[in-house]
Amino acid sequence: MLIFKKDWIEIRRNWQILLPIFAIPFMISVLLPTFIFSIPGILSMPVSSLNGIETLMRNLPKNIQAEVKEMNIQQALIYIMLQYFLAPFFLVVPIMVSDVIASDSFAGEKERKTIETLLATPISDSELFLGKVLVAFVPSVIATIVSFLLYSFVANLYSVKLLNGKLILPNLTWLLLVFCLSPTIALTSIGLTVIVSAKVKGFREAQQISAGIIMPILLMLIFSQVMGIVILGPQVVLLLTVSLSIVNFLLLSIGISSFGREEILSKLV
């Protein structure tokens, strides 16, 4: 907690870190759905012009087809995009927010010439490592929850207008996504990034390496969801959460066991 408090004070003074924490949730939860539904003018498009979407609808899982059975093509398209296609983008929020903070964990200390003082702190290596993990984890979870609340408000505005007053969020899938899968995937990203940050010399280098590891996996998940290959239903979200929890346990164990002050100090000389 001492490490957490110290780093949080520094984060509050650093706009290079604070800006993504505020900007990314706003972009994902407000600007993205507004761009999709306002710029193309999809809300004002005649239903007849969307008939080509029927093929896409027929390729969706049976349970989703049942959800939109009583809707026309326009209503079904809006519902599916709000409910399913945009869901994976919310996994970007915890990753991007935590990546900025976790990249600064040790690499930032090196750049600010405060790493030697930090390593001299009378706490164990595991406490120091977990303190750096915690300071990235808490803001990422808060940012994800705030993003979800904003997105729910925006999504329900569209659904009320198009779906005869129906509110589509929150539901079980999204609650599991926000409160189970998002924190888990954030912890995976943070664990990798803190390990990398302890090994490299600078903040930018740590950020680029960690993003190069986790982002391809996330982009594959987004692509699979949009193409209908993998749909983030409750079962899939829980399966991913359990799988990543096992990965996180192993990752944090490796991170703590491989973390050594002597190694970091030797590279500073």
C-alpha cells in the first residue's frame, strides 16, 4: 500500500499518464457508438436499404437470432452492434489504461533517477512488485466501470429510440464482461508489462514491448466477435475469465520469483 500511495501521488501530477485514463474510456464508450450510428446516418436509413444484412443475420448463433426474431432488419442491426459487436472494444479500456501506468512502474523510475531510492525501501521484493501491479490495476478497473456506465447510457438512448422504449443494458453478459473478464485481462496485461518494465531502460520501450505482446491477442478476439466466429456470451466470458485467472497466477508467480533488486541495480551501473 505504501508503494501504491507513493505512485498514485506521482500519477496525479503526470498528464502524460492521466490523459489516456480519461480519454480512452470516453472514446470507447461515447465517441465510438456515436460515430457508428450518427456519421453513417444509420438511424435514418430506410429498412429496404438494409436487406443485404439478412445474410449476416442468418450466420449468427441461434440464440441471437431468437433475440432479434421480432425485430425488423434495422432494429436487429442496431441491437446486434450495441449488444455484441462493440463488446470486445471494452477490453481495450483496461489494457490501454493499465499499460500506460504499468509501463511507468520501474522504467519510469529509472528515467526519473528515483529507482535507487525505491529499491532501498525496506520492503520485500514481492511487496514491491505487487505494489506496482496494484497501482496499475485499480485505475484500470475504475476506468472500465465508468466506461460501462457511460456506454450503457448512450446505448440505451439508441435502443429506446429504435426498439420501442426497450433498455438493452445492463445484462448478464456485459456484467460478466466488465466485472470478471476485464479485470482479469487487465491483470494479465499488467503482469506482463511490469515484468518488462523491470527489465528495460525506458518508459516508451516498456510500453511498446508490452503492447506488442497483448494487443494482437485482443485484436484477434475483436475480429472473431465482429465476424461471428466467437460470440461473447456468458459461457464464453466465464471460460476466458477462468483461463486468464490461471495464466495470471502463473504470470505473477513468475514475475515475483524473477524480480530481483540486485539485477536492476547492476544494469544501472
